[in-house]
Amino acid sequence: MSASLSHLTQEQHDAVTSPAKLLCIVAGPGSGKTTVLTHRIAYMMDNGDVPGRNFAVITFTNAAAEQLKSRLAALSSSDIPWVGTFHSFAMSILRRFYETINKPLPRLMTSRFRLIEKAATSISSLKELKENEIKWNSTISNTVREIEVAKSKGVRWYAFEQWRSTQPETAAIPISTLSQIYKNYEDLKASEGKIDFDDLIFEAFDLLAERNDFAATIRWYYRSLFVDEYQDVNKPQVDLIRALLTEGHRLTVVGDPKQSIYTWNGASPNFINHFEYDFPGAQFLQLTNNFRSTPEIVNVANKIADSFSKDVQGRFKPHIISNRESWVIPRFNEFENAVDEAETIATEIARFISHGERPDEIAIIARINSLLPLYAGSLSKAGVNHQIIGSENISSSPVVKAAVNRITATVGLRGSLPDALSEIDKITESIEGSANEGDSYNQLALEFVRSFINESIRSGFKGDFGSLISYFKVRTTEFQLMKKAGVTLITAHKSKGLEWDRVYVVGVEQGLIPHAKSTSAESFEEERRLLYVAVTRARSELSISYAKRRGNSDQLRYASDFLIGLEPHLKEGLHKRLSPEEAAAEIRRSRDLLNGSTPTASDPERALLILETWKREITPSIGVRSLRLTDALLELVAKALPLSVHELKLLDGGGDLAPEIAREMVKICRRIRLMEGRGNNHLG
């Protein structure tokens, strides 16, 4: 018999026992998604007419697969179903087919780089590029990404040129050249008897579509299908699932459109929101109770979710509901520079650890990898063990390897770190001139190395470039070995599915989140979801911060526009633990704000006075003409109090302001709204 369901909430119980043959469970963060999925599988194995051996449970990571296997073994006495990733599932289908025809399975490639480089070598128009190692490696890396993106969208080589010409991103090399490389690559794989990871999905789908007898066998064998993290699926994966289903089959998927953050891999919230388009007759259930985070953290997450587009929110309830007791209000901190931000956070973490907190229950989450070395350096100075998740991938990047070779050739292994820093700036400039705007991995990889060198200089590293390379490799090894012992430094993308007691979301600045390269409406929406994911990783305590200046630049930076409207749910300054009475009052106030029940006030005369005072203060340093702040514009701003630069530009004369003046004016308007109790009326 399956495990008791008495401990489940009503919405969890309904999802587990639903008789729907085609079911989409929309599970918010911390809602017990894995619990519901495993209990539904066990319930259906023990109470249905399909044996467990005819179930297939598809995940996105091997770690998730192993977790599901162990939980299922404890829940049900039936046969454990097949559990694994999409690619391993497709591989099992291919293996069965090749066994039936007595032919060897094509060899699976772990990297495309070498074969795509070989496919590009024969193209005469690329001959000049090959003479520059950095640009050549960058071109091949970009081409690898081009092919990966095309395959994630289900685009084969023969349709590539037409499809690519409809995409908004500029290609690094002519599209016709990319198309030829793609074709050459496919031909080389066929001649060498190889396939890549994306081919696993394509080949399995083609077999089911073209080999009717074999397809009938596979469909009979896998009669109940389950897919975890369905918001991460792409078109080829959905096509494969559709090809497996016939009349009478059962399909359960679990996911959350608000946590869809892999559009670069073909994922989209629409695969959940429009689930019944792909699987007619499907039913939906939603899990809204959050068992992970405090009400205060959930309030912040819900306010971010309020700004999601209707395409993301779909037909589902926009808010999650905390099932935990009230705790501390999440904090927002503004720092003069990134070094202050990193050192303050490191000092605070060291203090918490000295008071008994576990370092593995603390995380620092950033938008991009290149920010993380700064915080790692500050933690090192504070004597705190830590790990950077994902740094090992960057250290093995072909572009990084080529950059290290060039620096070594130019400054030598005994060269100084400032000289190495200067050289990597030149390398970055040479790549920026030819790199695809839609593929920033190469720049991010180089930014990571640059940050590592820069922070080593600042922290007083004693050694030459050669010793720094050795140090970098040692640190990479340490990160791998310390994964269970230290504070986690991680990007928002890699944090999905994880959770910690205390979370610091750092660098929440315009240009970082949303990222400066997120110029399309689709990518901008994903940046919002990325912040939502980062915030919902925290169980008990959350800190959000940004720095006015970062790196060696004197350019003034601004807090992310995504924070507009969150002010009522964040406390500025140092950590403060509330009394039970204060916490109860604060959470009532937050919920009132969330429901829009706070009365509004409007005092344009007072707002105008504040704006005029600000204008007088900055005029001597900038000049009246440069400001372009007319009395008429100030009056319009005082009445409208725009909450974003976009709103400001809608006012007559607002579009004439210099960007830094416009951003500062919006910042003042936000503060005025908070003073007047109007902070809840809009979220940018």
C-alpha cells in the first residue's frame, strides 16, 4: 500500500488523487512539489491498472532523478518506475531500437566544439579569422551556441537559414555561413558515427514518428508518464512526449511558469500556460501554500509576481501563501561601492557563523558569475569557508584558455598582475567587436577572469601571473571539495531548486538585473522571473543590496527598477529582529499594502517643493541648460510622480533629460510616494 496521505494539505491531496488522465500541476516555490509528485506516482502505482514498471518519470538533472528514486522506494511496495533525465530517456529508446536491428548505437559526443571547429575550417571566408586565436575561438564558441539555440527550438540544419533570418539578434558572422557550418557539422557527425545530446531527442522522436511497429512497442511499455520542472521543457522535448502518448495514456507534469528562466534553451512559460493546446482535455490544479519561506519573504515574492505579464501569470492565482510563522522583515541596503557591499556582507556572515549559524545554510546570489570572485575574496579575508558553484565550467572555457595563452605570450608567466589585467581588457575589446549580442557567455567568462585578477590585486596577492593561474586552479578544486562545508556563492540561474536559511541577493542594479543585454520584451520578462527565483530561495532571512559603483568605473549605478513597489516590504539598514508584537503588526501592514487597502494621499505642492530644492542643489555642478528641468516639467512630475524612466519620458519634456538626471528624478519620486503612502499603487 502507498504511504498515508493524511499529512498532505487539501490542495496537495487533490493533486495526488486526481483522476485526470492529463494533469498539469502548477506548483509555486516551496509548495511541496516533489512531495506531491512522488505521492501521486506511488498512489497511481498502487491504485491503478498500470504496473510501476510501465511508468516513466522524466527530470532535468540526475540529482533530481536520484532524489525521486529514493523517495519512491520509501513510499511504495510496487516496482520502481523508470526515472531519469530527458536525454537518458531518449537514449534508452534509441538503445532498444538499435538492439532490435543488431547495430551499434552511435557514439555520444560530450562536446561540440572540436567538430564544429572542423566544420568551419573548410569555409574560405573564415580564413582570416583563424589567424587570430582569440577571435577564432570566440567565433567557434558563438557558432556552437547558435547551433545549440537552433536545436533547442527544434530547428534542423535545412531550416536554419530561414529561421535565423527571422531572429532579432545580430549574428557574429553571416547567417549563410552559419547555415553552412551547421550542415557541415551534421555531415561530419554522420560520417564519424556520432550524435550530440540534442540528437538524442531528435532521433528518438524520428523513430516514434517513422517506425510504427517499434513506436507501438515503446508506447505500450510507457503508459504513464510524469515530467518534473515542466516550465523548463523546450519544443523538441514536448514533441517527444506528444509522440509517446496515445488514447488511454496518462501524463502528469509539475512546474511553475513564474520560475521559467531558461528561454536561452528554448523553454517558455507558455508550455504550462497553454498545456491543453498540446494535450487537449488536460486539467489544471495549483499548489499555492509555501512551506519554505516566512510571510515577510513571501510578501516580497508576491509583489514581484504582481508585475509579471499576463502571459506568465496565465489563468493561475498570482500569489503564494506562507505557512510559516512571522519572522524578520527582509532588508534592502545601498552601498557606496561594490567593495563595501562585499566586505560588509562577509563581516556580517562571519559574525553569524561565530554565533552558531551553519555556513552551508547561507548563500550569496548574483545575476552573473563575474560578480562572485569579489564576494569570495571578502569571505576569504573574513576567514569564512565558501564555494563558487559553476566556476569550474568557466575555467575550462576555450575562450578563457585562449586568453590565458595570449596573456602568457604577451606578459609572460612572470608578468605582473596589472599588466595581465590590461591585456585581458584588450582581449575583451577585440571580442566585443565581433561577438553575437545574443550570446554573452564569452564576455561573461572573460569578465569572471578579469574580476578574479582584479580582486587578487586589491587583496594584496603576492605573486606573478603564473602563480595566479596556479592559484585559480587550486581555488576551483577547493570550490568542488567544499560544497558541503561553506557559504555558497551562486548565480540566480543555478540557484533554482535550492534553498538556504539566509540569502543575500547582491548587485540588484540596473544593467545587471535586468541585464543590459536583455533588450527584448521576452528577455526582460525573464529577468523579472530571475529575481523572483532568487528571492524565493530564502527560508528565514533575506537581504537585497546594490552598489552605486562597481569595479574600476566611476559611473554611478542605480538600484534595479524591479525594486519599485517593494519598499513597503523591505527594511533599510542593519538587521533588526522584531518582537512578536512588532512582527504581527508589520505583517498586517504588509498584507494591507499587498491588498491595496492603504489610503492614498496626494500633495503636489509638497512634491514640487522637494523637486525644486533638488534642482537648486544640482544646478551649480551641472548648469541650467544641461539640466533641461523646466518649471512646467517639474509641475508635471510633481503631479504624476513617475516610478520609472519610461513613465517620466511620457511626460512633456521628460524625454529631453540626460539619463543620469532622469534616473535621479525617478528615485526622488519614489521616495515622495513612500512618504505619502502611495508606494503600493504601482510596480514597475
